Amino acid sequence: MLGNVISAVEVSLVSNQGFWLLADDEELFLAYADFPWFKQATIAQITQVERPTANHLYWPSLDIDLSLESVRQPSAFPLISTPNNH
């Protein structure tokens, strides 16, 4: 085996308030109020999520990196960037 096996991650539902992410056996809600970078993204962009390591999520078409811990507790990780509005 070449490395650690990382469980899959998938987006299960997208709404006008945010989206649900399934990681392992855990369902997590990413509200656009907490993660504004996703608000203007297409469903195709939101659902193209990768999990390079156990605690790292990456959306390549949006160039967004998040830790699972920041998704679980967004209030513990205040925004340090604002969405790009071009």
C-alpha cells in the first residue's frame, strides 16, 4: 500500500442556506453565513470536494481549503478572508 487510506467525502444536499457534507459517518452543515466563499459557487463546484488527508478538505475548482475542525466549529475559526466578488 502506498499510503494511508482516506475515507471519501461527499456533498449530500445543497440548499439556499448552505450544504450538507458527509465525511465518514458524520454529517456536517456548511452554512453560507459561516462559509461565504461557497455562496456564489455552482453545485458542480461545491460537489467537487477532495479529502487529501483525514482532517483536510479541498475544493479544487474554488481553491478552498478547510480543516474538518473548522467545519465542525466555525465560530472557533473567525473569517480571515472575504469572498472574491468579481
